[in-house]
Amino acid sequence: MSIVRINQFQAQPGKGKDLEELLTTFLPSIKAAQGCESCQLLRSNENLDRLVMLEVWDSLDSHKASVREIPPAQITTLMKLVAGPPKGGYYQFT
């Protein structure tokens, strides 16, 4: 059964567009990762500095394996744009 990973990002004030541009560059590699069924980036209508990434995976293990492939430089760049650590969790379709 597929699992969904919901990642929540809060950009530093006024940095939402920069964060969106960076996260958009991540999409092709996430979508190409083994086990990824889909990945979408969403921006809040109420707060342009808040973004959510919805990832659907064939298994929890596939998602965890993909995370290990993220280059450290991308993480460093991401952390410079966010107001705090990204939040997230795993969900199942009911």
C-alpha cells in the first residue's frame, strides 16, 4: 500500500518565492527516485511563505532511501531559506 509524506516548509519572511524556486528544482529528482509515485509542491493562499510538498511512495523504505541521496549542499541551501526545521509526517490512504 502506498504511503504519503507531507512536508511543511515555512520560509523566512519574504523568502517564500526563493524557497519555492529551490523546492521546484528538487521535483525532477524526487519524481525519478525509485518508488516515487507522485510529488507535488503547493503554496498556501493565505501565507506566501508557507509551502507543502506532497509525496506518494510505494513504501516507507523507498522514501527513506531517497532522502539519503539528497546532496548536503541542497540541505544547507534549504536551511538558509526556512524559518525553522521543516515539519512532516507519513500518512496512509484510508
